[in-house]
Amino acid sequence: MLMHAIVGLPLSVRGLSMGYYMMSCPFAEQIVKNSVNNALQADPTLAAGLIRMLFHDCFIEGCDASILLDSTKDNTAEKDSPANLSLRGYEIIDDAKEKIENRCPGVVSCADIVAMAARDAVFWAGGPYYDIPKGRFDGKRSKIEDTRNLPSPFLNASQLIQTFGQRGFTPQDVVALSGAHTLGVARCSSFKARLTTPDSSMDSTFVNTLSKTCSAGDNAEQPFDATRNDFDNAYFNALQMKSGVLFSDQSLFNTPRTRNIVNGYALNQARFFFDFQQAMRKMSVLDVKLGSQGEIRQSCRSIN
């Protein structure tokens, strides 16, 4: 019955199940939740990091914790790609994994921990709670060159729709998932190109705000919306006011195909929450590995 809640996915979700650890490690979900909540109470900005970590993991090689693997002398891993250098929250995953290994060694995958941690971060920040099936195995490949497939902040809405569409996401999914930018910040390097030739899709006062941010350098941070640590629909209100930080954000409002979805979410937060949790369920089972396709790592940072 629970599987029917995962809209648009095969009934079995390729061997995953909601109660995957019910017998083998019943405390796993609570341990992850505790690790996440403790970390976010100390630093609420890490919620955005955990959600972004799931995106960057699942988009490359599927949801297999390849983002967690450290580089070796023979291999430069995904996490050392320029696109991933600003990722945060690795220590939260390590903390949960260590505590779980103490209770049930060799049972719970790092890939499942990443997916659960993102879900718990959404809920902690005030967003919707959604359940996800477990049973992912950890991948054995992590290569910097694979990260070229990550969506760029310079893509327009049509390009985003194409990129996500190749992985089975609808235009509605794209807009809902972009709403994860209700949390966190962007660095000046990802939007400064917009400031050299500001167009009519940018509010002139907001252009000044971004320019002031960038006066502090490429690593200066600009919140995506006015409530950077609260999971709400303020991001979509910002797009309506021509105050999207990234080109890819504002493009969602500028493009007729996605503008109505943006307006719907700006008007109705509950609708955004519902569509976001459906899209996150889809994201969290993207190209998962099972059995001999992967392993259960002893440490999330290295293959066994």
C-alpha cells in the first residue's frame, strides 16, 4: 500500500521498501534524524547543504553516495569538482554512519543515509515530511569528470526541463525541485555574469543588492530569498518580484511554460509542499544500485 504513495514510480521501486531496515536495524532512521537535528540546531544553514548533497549525489551515477567518496592518489572524486567544493554537511553523514555502525555494522548504506538526511532536513526547516523507501547500495565509482552533467546555474528553463527530463522529471517537478532554493545561499561567482548586462527580467533595486554582495568578492553569499533558513514558498514570491538570484531561477518565471507553476506555488504553499515531496521521492530513487551493483561501505568516504 505504501508504495502507491510514490507517484510515477514502479510499484516495487526496484527492490527498495519502506521497512527495509525494520528487522536488521530498526533504529537507523531515528539515528539519522537525531544526527541531523543536532547539527541543524547548532547551524541551521546546514539544512540547505544536506538537500543539495542529495541532488548532487543522485544526478551523477544515481543515488549511490558517490558524492561522499574522498579522492585518492589515483582518482579525483566528485566532491573535488568545482561544482561541489561548496557542498556542506559531510560530517553529519559521518556522524550518523558511525553511530549506526556501532549498532548494526555492515547493514545500512551511506546512500540511504544521504537520502534520509535530506528528508529530515526539509522537515526540520519547516517543510513537508515524506517517507522514502530504503535499500540503496553504495556505488564504487566517483570521478570528477562525471560532474559535468550537473545542471548549471546558467541554464534557462527550457534547458533545465530538457536536462531533468532525461532523468524522468516533468516540468512541474523541475519547478518544485528548484523550490529547494527556499533554503540557503548562492555565491557571487554563480550570478555575477547577470550584473554586467542586467535585463528587464531583473528588478533594478535587486540588481543593486546583488552588486553590493559581489563587491565582497566571488565567494560572497546572497540568500535566495528573505527567509534563508525557513522552508516556505518565499522563493517563488521573489521570482514574481523579478528577484531571482540565479539566471536559472528567474528563467522559471520568465518562461511561459513554467510561469503558471511558479505563480501557483507563490499563491499556495501547500500545493508547493505536495509537489515538492512527490518530486523528492522521485529524486531519491534515481538510478539506485542494488545488491551486486554496489556495496555497503564501512566508511562513507572510501570503498571497502
